[in-house]
Amino acid sequence: MAKAIQYTEFGGPEVLTLNEIPDPEPGPGQVHIRVEAAGVNPIDWKLREGIRASAEITKPRGTGTDGAGHVVATGEGVDGFRPGDPVVFTGRLGAYATDIAVDADKVFGRPAGVTASQGAALGVPIGTAYQAVRSLAVRADDTLLIHGGSGSVGQAAIQFALLTGARVLATTSEARAPRVADLGADPVAYGDGLAGRVRDAAPDGVTVILDCAGTDEALETSVELLEDRSRIATIVRGADAAGLGIRAFGGGSPEPLTDQQNAWRLEAVPVALALIAAGRFSVELGEHYPLERAADAQRASREGAPGKLIVVP
């Protein structure tokens, strides 16, 4: 029997339980993966708490959507994978598990030199960052301001934007500023006077802004600094975006992502895998938790623990 973290009601971390489940049988177009690492994302605990709307719970529900491991078996019609292949997957609810069956179009070969933890850290944050940079059409003549530059999405957005040749400023705490600077962005301390510090750092102004923090300060500063609100986007305060005249990529927005945006989010995973293998992309890993401590992992994520938290079956 396989094992998985599940819950049957919305609530705090205590609703998560470690259950035995039937071993997955890959259906047509699916891959059975033995999970070695699962990424912890804020959306995991937001769904568990009911902060982010989802369907009524009618049976035990898994948690987590990103992971990495090895192929056990493939279903009918699957090409390009064989047992033993190291892989990464995304977009499959129930990633906190020992075994899982995933649609093959959401499974990607994991290059040599990329660890399971690094692969599990991709998915949601890397896909969000890549899609946001693409949707905002960031290019070499831009100066991009990222609110929340030290988080997983912020760090990825810094790196993708720098690859376009853009200059990047990123808000951060003093403690996390060295990480932001190591990635190649100019750190800017958040707090009172933020707009003035951004103007001092970029006298010619910023041309595009991505909010990964979701604070009132981030949104208010954004609309103060940049007149063209079509080049301001939030990934956190989607419900408030329309009222401010800015764009939203998820974050509770009533407007769903477009087909192109969803395609970019999936495309981001193999792009990031290739960059990591080539030494051109960095993933900051945080604490690792055994499967039975998944509740502690989600609790730490909610409290803002640094680095990408990982659950290890």
C-alpha cells in the first residue's frame, strides 16, 4: 500500500492525516511515480484552510501539487519514459505521497545534476514567475520592480527577468537582502518611505512591476510609481486588482488564466530544469520534513519560513 497525506475537512494543520491508499495504477496517458520529494506551496495550506475556494470535500483529499521521483510504470500510450527514469511533475493534487499517478504531459525528465528536492521546488513558484515575466513582456530596456523578491516566486522572477537583460529591483527585509543581491537584483528595503527609496535606486523610473508580496504597501507604492497600470501585476491580491486597474495572475482573481498563460506555466518547468543543469538558475532550498510531519511543513510555510520547504516521503 502507498501512503499519502490527506484531509476530510477544512481547518488547521491538525486536519492532515497520514493514510494508507491503494497503489496507483497508471491509466492511459499516465505515469506512476515513486515520490522522493514534494514541494510545499502557500496554496497548499490556503486550500486546506478554505482561504482559497475549492469544491466541497466529499472524500479524503490529498495536498500538494509539485514533486519529483522516479518512474515505476507507464500507462497505455505513454512514450518517452521508462521505469527508473528520474522525473519532475507538477499540477497533480496529492503530491505529499509515496506514490502517485500523473498525466504524462505534466511529467518532465530530470537532468543529471538536478536533485529531487530541486525538481520538487519548481512547479507552482517557477511556473508563476515565468508566466508573469512573459505576460508582462519584460525585456532588456525595462527596469522591473518585484515586491517580495526573497520568496520562491520572487527569486525565480528575478532570474527569469535578468535573463531578458532587464534591470531588477526587489523589495526585501534586511535579513534577506544578501540573497536578493546574490541573484543579481538590487535589494530595496520595504517599509515607510519605500517609494522614495525606489526612486533613489532608479532615478529614471521603473517600467514594470510585479507584486509577489500582497501588502497594501506594495500595491499603493506600485500605482504611485508607475502610471501604465497594464504593466503592474499581482499574484497575491487578485481580488483587488480590477479596482486598482492592474493585472492579476491568480491570487484569487475572478479572471482565470488564459490558455497561453497556463501553457507558459507548464513550459517553465523544463526551462528551469535545463537552466539548473547548466548552472544558470538557483533554487534556495529550506527545511526538509518527513511525510509524517507534513503538518509542521505547512505550518512553517504559513509562518514564512525561508527557502523552499520540502516534504520527503
